[in-house]
Amino acid sequence: MKARPLILVAQPHLAPLLDALSPRYDAMALWEESGRARLAEAEALVTAGEFRLDPAMLERMEKLRLIACFTVGYDGVDLDWARARGVAVTHAGDANAEDAADHALGMILAHRRRIVVGDRQLRAGEWTAGSKMLSRSMAGARVGIVGMGSIGIALAERAEMMRMQVGWWGPRDKPELGWPRAESLAALARDSDVMVVAAKATDENRGMIDASVMDALGPQGLLVNVARGQLVDEDALIAALREGRLGGAALDVFESEPTPAARWADVPNVVLTPHTGGATYEAVGRMRDMLLANLAAHFAGETLVSPVI
């Protein structure tokens, strides 16, 4: 009988995938010694794409032919290395784009309508007969989206339904889109009440939302990030919020994850969630199904379902 392919699963939080993989493959945990001992035998590696893979470890994986990202993102994978060694890379396509867009809209609502602040105020016993908290309308607000991929388009459609004015910026023009593209990132910030970061992370755009962009967004502006933490200069963001140069921030992703709670303890005007924007039961199910389909296609010598390379 032909031996079943050996697949290693890279991160502990992906442990539930072992049960899904085991009926067809020899699936082992890379964080356990038994898995690490068989690096040279593994034909596929399943990973969460935001985690940087150790180059020294990859060099030991002599039989590796597929890096299958369970997630939509794959910024932790060195694509040049993979190409040079003939290793295919797959990801989850746009499996969670709609959910990430929902989350972005929810964060805008939570901050702009002061839902989180109101909850905290009530729980602290600070709602009195003489107090009245005002918030800002969604209708008429200008939302600028950085990166008009699947998440950006899904958010733009939702924002339009709420009668917001939509603009966007990305490094490449997309004439087929019906929303105006700003001439620059800074111009988008100047013309937005809310700026949402939904761009793919690369080495080239690390820290592109810097102090100058935050200053252009201004003391009434709201910065929302549902993409990757490294796209935003986090130290500059915290300084801008403390100094009142930026009106607020709503963040689902961070420079380092999990982000330390103490880092945000005294930062004003922020709404924070623990990288859950695309983490719905439905999206995770779609990601699992795409992972299994990519693995099956790879080992059958068929066209991959959602290849990166």
C-alpha cells in the first residue's frame, strides 16, 4: 500500500485541522517534537499566512512541494523562496471578505456612534439625568478605503447603502470601479472623515499609514484597520491619539499579536478587537473547505483551487 502523504500543521491554534486532515493524510503538529522530527519527510505545510516561516526550518523540508495557507493572507510566506524551489503556495481566496467588511462597518458604527463609550459609561454608573452624549451620523460621512480588493469593495457597497460617500486609493487604478480614486494616500486622508485600511500587506507598504497620513486625516478623523497591523505606524498612531492630532482609531489588527493590553490602557478614543474581523464560523468553514480542496488537487496533480503561485 502506498504511504499517505505527510502534512505538517505549523501553529497550535490550527490544531483542529489535524482531525480534518487525518482521514486522508498523515497529519502532524509542527509544535510537537514528533512533528519536528519528520521535517525532511513532509510534502506539505499548513500554516496561518500571517506567521513568518523560519527559513532554516524550510531548508530542512527536502520534500516540501506545497505551502497551504489556511488564511486569506500569505504575507508570512517568502514567495521568492517558494518560486525558486518549485514550491506551490495556496490561500483561502476571499473566503472571509464579506465578514471582514461587516466587521469594519461595525467598528465604524461602534466608534462614530459612540456605542462602546456609551456601554462603558452606563456600566460605570455615569449615565445621569443631566448627561447627554452626542455622536455623529453615518449618512453623508466620507469614507476613504485604502486597498480596493474583495474586502474594500464589499465595504464600499455597505457604506453606500448607509448613504456614506465612498472614495479609495490603491497603487493601481481600477477603472471598472464606480468609486473615485484619490490622487494619493495623503489626498484620500484629507478628504475623508473615516479612513479604512483594507490593503494587502507587503514589505513595500509596511508603515504606509504614518504620522503624515494621520495628520491629514485630522483631529476629527477616524482610522480603521482590518488588514494587517504592520501597515500602520503604531507608535505614531498612539502619539497622534494622545496628542489629539487624530480623532480616533478602531483596530482589529496590531503590529505584534497578541498586542499587550498595557500598551492601550491609557490611549484615548480607541475601539479594539482581537483580530476577529474575518473569524466567523461560516468563514472558517469555507477556509477549511478550500484548504482541503487545494490539498486534494495538489496530490492528485490537478489545478489548484486558489493558488498564489
